[in-house]
Amino acid sequence: MRNVGIDIGGTKIAGGVVAEDGTIMERLRVSTPKAPAALADAVAEMVGALAERHEIHAVGVAAAGFIDATRSVIIHAPNIDWHDEPLRAELEQRIGRPVTLENDANAAGWGEYRFGAGRGSANMTMLTLGTGVGGAVIIGGELLIGGNGIGGELGHIRFIRGGRPCGCGQLGCLEQYASGRALQREANEIADAGGIGAALADARTAEGVIPGAEMERLVQAGDAGALEAIHRVATALGEACGEFQAVLDPDLFVIGGGVASLGDRLLEPVKAAYATALPGHGARPVASFAIATLGNDAGLIGVADLAHIRG
């Protein structure tokens, strides 16, 4: 018996049938409708199509946003018009099967913990560097959700007092300094300054964006401007990991998201900054660091496995 994982994004819904070992047996993808009812219908149709070809036990759904402690209601979602939306009940009514609802970053972290870079770890913290910074915390083999269901929002610790405005309404959140968007900002500042930023300036599009593939090419080629941009973002991330170590004490940090494709070019300065920020460094155990291995499939695989466990 297999489970379905559904990962709802702002522009697309990715779905798949997932075996117990984390293997995806079949995939589907559709555009994300804007209206909540239409979105629920689209998920139900996707599950129905997969169920025609597979024996399905339970369904897991991952979505960005705050989910209540019962994992039933989307309290707020940044990219979809959900406010106190009883999504689990709506989907179960349409699908006729048990539905597990989970935050997308938590689902991705669980996928990596079970089947990816976190296998063998008992206490893992994952940070996903995309438009923002997503977080997932596993302690003693259990996914941290918090008293109100909104635990693990690591991208929204206040990293710089009175710092850059964040979409959450606060100032100085980590994701303004350690995300893909932050990398773009740093790269543009270096490009505008000239000097070592010449290659970055040449790589910019007419819209003022340095494509991710171009940034990766420049980093791997050892371009000084691109390496400086990565160093700034990696330093912020590493310093934050030192602080997370003091509270969560993971044995492993897993770094995912688009920026993680830079591999050791990212991890080495992260680890160096982590050492400077870790309380008692040199007199205590330290965490290991790894790049996520499941890519964009992590959330789909993770939430399908959570459906198997909770269902």
C-alpha cells in the first residue's frame, strides 16, 4: 500500500505516489488555482487520478503557511488566500481518505531526515534557502511543531536589531540576510560598486537580476565578486546556526534550497562562521553540516511519509 504526497506551491501543485522507502512511483503537476475551493478541487482531482493506477492508503499535503497544532487549519498562508481555512476537513470530504496536513518546510525537513541527507541522525535541523529561509527541527526523532503548531520558523529569528524590513512585519529577520533573495541583493550591491563586481554586473539581465545559473557559474569559476556575495550570505547563516546550536543542539544541520547547489562553496564559510558564533566552541561537541539530497522532491516525499506514520 502506498501514499500520495502533495506539495502545494504558489504557482504549481506537485503530486506523487510514494513507496514506503521514499521512492516516487508516479508524478503529476498542475498549476495552482487562486481560489481556495478550486485549489482543494485540484488536489482532489490529482489524488483521484493517481488512485486509478495505484492502491492508495493515505494522503499527505504540504503547504506554505502557519498550520494549527491539530494540523487541520491553515491559519495564514503567504502566497494563497487562506485565512483560518479548514483545509484538512475540506480535502478529506473531497478525497474520501485520511489526509495529513503539514507545513512545507517541515515536510521537506522530514523527507531529508528519513530518506536524504539526515538519515542516521536523531537530532537534525534543516534550513532551506529559497526566496526566504525555511526551517525544520527534528528532536529525538520527532518533528517539532510547537504549542500552537508554528514552531521551527527559523528564518524569522531577529538576526539584526532594527535591520532590513521583512515580509512578516518585523525588522532584521534572518531570511533578509541568508536567503536566495539576500544573495541577489548582496550580489547587486557588489556589482554596483564596480571593482570585483564587474563580472556580476555583466551577468545581470535588463531587469537587474543575476540568474541563479550565472551566479553558480561565477562562484564555481572562483570569481571574486560572486565569492564575496556567497561569503556574506554564508556568514549570516553560519552565525545563526551557532545560535540555533545553543537552543536546539542538533547533531546535524542540513542546508537545502536553490542556494545549496553551491555545495562546499557555501558550506565552508558557513562552518567557519558557525565556529565563531558557537558558545563554548572548542570545549563542546559540534554539529556536522550537509547539503540536502532530495531537491524539490523533499516536501512531497516527506509529507507522504508523515501520512503513512500519522494515518
